Amino acid sequence: MDFELTDEQVMLRDTVRDLLARNYDPETRLKVTDTELGWSRDVWNQLAELGVLGLPFAEEDGGVGAGPVETMVVLEEVGRRLAPEPIVDAVYVPGTLVAQAGSAEQRQRILPEIASGTKLLAFAHAESGMRWPSTELTTVASAGPAGGNSYVLTGIKNPVPHGDAADELVVSAVLPGGGVGLFLVPVDGQGVVRKSYRTVDGLRGAQIELDNAPAELLGDSLDAAEPVLSALTHAQVLLCAESIGAMEEALRLTTEYLKTRKQFGVTLSKFQTLTQRAANMYVSLELARSMSLYATAALADDAIDPVVTSRARLQVGRSARHVGQEAIQMHGGIGVTAEYPVGHYVARLTAIERTLGGELAHLRVLSERVGEYELPEL
């Protein structure tokens, strides 16, 4: 299998890298994340003009029709610059749900606006106590007064990543007859209360409280468990890719620091123990990269498998913890200052590791399947 990027993919990577590098040095990023919105509308519009926001959607729906490899390339660059724009949370994940489960009218109404950057969605799925890959929900849907595809929803969704900026919500809920349904809910609709907050990595989230909130059924399916699993799997793979970009930059900053910081009259790179620790960071990064590619390749083959996802997330999470901790340790006190970027990379890597199931959740998924494997014979 050829793991090299095509010329078009390299061009996409370099274009996104240049765009984010022009807009986000460490100081500028801090200023942007400290604003009320937490990200830049100007950068968002530039990403839309490049076609980045429309990558995963079909051309007839206003998108580009690219595959998982292209979105992986974009998210690695997002991780490299810690760009705060909600590409995954407001576009790729909820947009995938609309593309897979929505009716033709809903796709043509929503997806072109998402791809152009004029409309932001958010997937309100997570609830208190929910663990990957569970879809056991407490939010319930009841038949609306108008009948047909009219419903009302009641429940609490938290966390909803970048739900503070969304124009419309894609909400999962238990249907009256059982099963999981997906619904479109306007954020300014009756019975919707949105409580915004900042997350540990400087991004934004929201708690969404629904009290008989009017909702429109997404598509005509009364069992959306498969689209939900597919969208969450896409999110897991994209988080892996973002982690790779963040780890690469954390390692680069660390090796540069070792080459320039002096102690006892020589640079830190002269100390063998420190160079060996930096080499181990590189090994962890490459282990994570191989698993990220593995998960992306599976997704490209339309393999929506929680086991593959958990394998990748487990290794990427462990590598991220190792790289992040070593980056902080080898920088010393400066590594945890707000002005220096290393601490912000570690914060983002930590937040990603806790998103959609931490290490224990993915270990549980894998351990439950141990009995399905045959023992090797010598």
C-alpha cells in the first residue's frame, strides 16, 4: 500500500499550512481565543473560499467530494497551529450526519450553506455518563402537535463542542417507539436554553437544555444508530489526525529548545539522556502516526468499526500523553507559561484524549473483543 500523499493532497496540505501559518503565531492565537467568539471569522471565510469546509460533501450538495485522507491532511495542519476554528465540530461531524441521514431537500438546504461557511451546525449527542461507543440516551422525542415529521424534544446535552456558535443543532434522542432518531433544532427556538463555557484547551462548548423544543426529523429513518456511529467514527479519526499535528509541533519545539538552551556552558542537546528522551518522543509520534493512518485507511474503505477506532485512539492517546509530558519536562518552567506555546499543545492533546472516550473507555471496547481472536500457534 502506498502511504505517500498525491500531488493534489500535498498541494492541499501546503495551502492550508500556509493559510494557518499566516494567521496564527502563538501570540495571535492567544488574542483570538480570548475573544468572545474564540476563533476568527476571517480565517473561517478563507477556509471556505479554499473549499476546506466542503471537502467531505458530495459535489451535488455544494461540496468537493473528497475522502477521509484529505480531511486527515487538513486536521493535521489544524493541530500543528492549534487553529481554534470549529471545522470538525461545526462542519465535518454534523455535516456528515446531514449528508448520510438527511432527505434530499434537507441536504440541498443545509450542506451548501455549511460548505460556504455561512451556517454552523453542532451535534448535540453527548450526555452525562455516556461512554464510547454507547448510544443510551435520556433525551426523548415526542410527537409534535403538527404530526408528520414534527416532534418535540426534552433533555440535556452536555458537552456540545462549539455549541455556543451554532446556528442550528443536530440532536439525537430516543424515539417514541424506541431507537435513536436525529432531529434538527434551531438554537433560537422555543424551549431551547444554551449555556456557553470555555474548555481547558481554550476552545468553546455549551450545555443545551431542551424543554419540549420543536424539532424536525432528519430524513425519514426511525433508526439513526448507524449514521450516529459513522459520524462519531469520523470524529474519532479526525481527532487522531489533529493529535498528530499537535505532537509534531510539540516535538519540534522541544528539539529546537534543546539545541539553543544552554546549561553548564553547553546546549542541552549535548546531554545524552535528553537526546535519548527526545528520540523516544519521536518513536511515540511515529507509532501514533501509523495508527492514525490505519484508522483513516479503514474509513476510506467504508469500514465503520469501533475496534479499529479504539485501537487507533488508544495508541494516539498514549503517545500524546508521553510526548506532552516530555515536552513540558524538558522545557522546564517555561513549558507551562501562558506565553509559551508548549503548554497549549499539551492542553489540547489532553482535551482530545478525553473526547469521545478516554483510555479506559477504549480499553474496555478492546477487552470485550478478546474472546473473538484465535490464539496463535507456533
